[in-house]
Amino acid sequence: MKRGSIIAIDGPAGSGKSTLARLLAEKLRFTYIDTGAMYRAVAVKVHEEGIDIEDEDKLKKLCSRIRLHFEDNKIFVDGRDYSNEIRKTSAGPLSSKVSTKKTVREAMVRLQRSMAENSSVVMEGRDIGTVVFPDADVKFYLDASAEIRGKRRYLELKEKGSDVSLGEVIEEVKARDKRDSTRALSPLKKADDAIHIDTSNMEIEDVVKKMVEEIESHQTQDTGRKI
């Protein structure tokens, strides 16, 4: 497959992947691809159409006909902006369940790989460096304690007016971690050659700086050129 440079970013929910991947892509002038948003979009569609997530046939038909694309850091499904819908609290748990389905993952992985054709990308998710692009030029694994990640999510939800408690959000983060790391298909895990960064006590700007430094210190194996 012909492709440009690929920066893979994996890690659990709330580790800062989305924000950091977007900022890194802007700095490198790469295309930013949020794979979590893709799974959330499918989950919202599944809910809207009343599809039983255990019905593999209907899931397969849905994945074969919906059209997902990113534009100005927004995700569109069949031409409609789903950026707000996928960030609703209810979308998270359903997305976690839908993403365990083989039919859905295979469809999304194909789409993610096609998005990287003839383009340099920063792609973030749960299995980018282990499954989607095991040959990525540079891989990062971002992490933070469940308490820190829960607090980040809690503040985000409160800002949007959601009536939630910090304890509830932290417990949901822990439950999400367990689902993501123990699922049979493409579980969340750090690639052996990924660069681990704990963002718990780091400012966003410092994490981006460290990532850029790591990228600049690496050279592509094929050509020896700087990324």
C-alpha cells in the first residue's frame, strides 16, 4: 500500500489522545484521524436505527452502507455532522460494546487504512500501533491514572451541563478500561515498540513537545528520511 508517514497514538479513554493527536497533526501538518469518533458514530447510528448489537448481519449491512468522513475536525455520517452526537455520555458505553464486534472492527480498520493512502496521518485509538498500522513510523502509548482521567472527563461533562458525580465518572473509566483491555478482538495494549508517556502530571504543551522531539529523533526505516 502506498502511503505517507504514519504516527500511531494509542491509550485508554481520558489519556489525552484526541487533543494531543489533533495538536500534533497541526504541528506536523498531517491529517488527524480520530478512530474513536468513528466507532462512536457507528454506535450512534446503531442506536438510531434500533439495531441489536448482537445481530451481526444487520451490523455488517450498516457498516457497508454508511459513509464516514472527517472535515475540519468534525465527523460526518452520510453527509450529516455527528460531532455533537458522538460526545454525548450515552455514546461511550455503546461504542465500547459495538467496537468489540468483528464485523464493525473489520470495516473500520479497512476504512482507517484507506484514509492513510497517499497521505501522512496522525491516527489515534486503541489498536492503531498493534493492529491497524503495526508498521507505523512512530508509535506512542499515552496513559494516566484512572483518577486523573476520570477527573478530566468529569470536568468536560460538567462544562457541558451534565449532572454527574466525580465518583461515577471514575468508576465508568475503570469499567471502560476493563472492557477495552480484556475484549477478545483487538484489546487495548501497548505495542512493544511504542513510546510510553504518562500524561498524569504533564501540561498539554509539554506532552506535544516531547512527542515532536521523539518523532524528530526517529527516521523512517525505508528511506532514512526525517518524518
